[in-house]
Amino acid sequence: AQSVTQLGSHVSVSEGALVLLRCNYSSSVPPYLFWYVQYPNQGLQLLLKYTTGATLVKGINGFEAEFKKSETSFHLTKPSAHMSDAAEYFCAVSSNTGNQFYFGTGTSLTVIP
Amino acid sequence: GAGVSQTPSNKVTEKGKYVELRCDPISGHTALYWYRQSLGQGPEFLIYFQGTGAADDSGLPNDRFFAVRPEGSVSTLKIQRTERGDSAVYLCASSPTVRARTNTEAFFGQGTRLTVV
């Protein structure tokens, strides 16, 4: 079975500050890990993904995430928050032995001017 | 088309009625997923198609829900005898086959917001 847990349903940061959104996964097989962003009344857009290879992955809009197997984590970071980053962020897990994507409950990011 | 298209974008229906939600995936994508997203929650898996067949329908909540993909492209999610608890955003996603895998990335549509009154 696979699942993800996102710690913190709401995160607020000041504009220009570091963004850190936490995701821990559970998987009995090597995972594929994803971060998606959802703007109001929009579908989900892929920010970045880890399937194999380099554990530090860079995505769009300056976001990056690091796969840490020992910590079963895939936290999302961005060095400097921008107002346009305000959105809902979802972590998801899949694997090379399955076909589904399992999503976390999401973290709402607020950027304070 | 360029992306996953879902119609209608909004649907209001009366309790007990039948509804159909349509998904037009990205051309060439073999895999198609339906998810349901309730307010304040993450997407919840409903059903997965590989080609024309439903490879995994374990997420369908009950037998009022059914989905088809007869030609391996467009899919329709059908809900019979709708209930107020069915109100949610229904998301469709498609993904390509990469090295025999279909779960290396999912592309989502904008969803259909279903409201049962």
C-alpha cells in the first residue's frame, strides 16, 4: 500500500522568505514522487517529479524537492516566495509496480506581502 | 487537443437525477484516470483505464458510479441516482506510456464541479 502525509494544511510565509512544504510517504516498493500545484478553480499542474536517478529534482517556478529514502520524505522548497506562489500544493506517490497516484490532503500556501 | 479537456465545467443537478461527465484526454495517452476532489481534500482515486478497459475500478464508491472508455480515447463518468454527498469536483487525468509504464506523470484537466441540490 502507498500513501502520503502532508504536514501542515496551511502554511504562511512572507514574500521573499523560504518556502518549505513537507511530505512524507509510505511505500513498500521504490516510490515515484510528485508535487502538483492547484490554483483556484484550476486543475492540477505538475511542479516536479522523482522517478529514478538524482534525488534532488528541480521543477518549474523555482521549486525543488529532495527524495530522502532514509527519512521517507520528499519536501518541497523554494528559496524566495513570490506572491504568485499562493496556491494549494499536493504531494503524490506512485511506483513502478502500480498504476495509481495517491495524493495527500494538500497544503495551502499563503504569501504575505 | 493540447491538454485534457473536461465538460461540462460546472453541473448542477437535482438529487436522484442521472449525470454524465466527459473527459477528452491528450491524444495518444493510453492511460486515463478519474479522481474526485471534495472541498479541502486531495484528489481521491476512482478508476483507471488502460486503453478501453478499466484496469482498476477499486475506487468507485458504489454501484451508482460507472465509467466507460469505448474507443480508448474519450471517457464518460456516469452517476446514477445522484445524492448530495456526490457533490465534488471530478478530475480526469491522462498519462503516456513511458518505458512500458503509465504512471510517470499524470496530466490533469480542469475538472467538472458537480453540485447535487
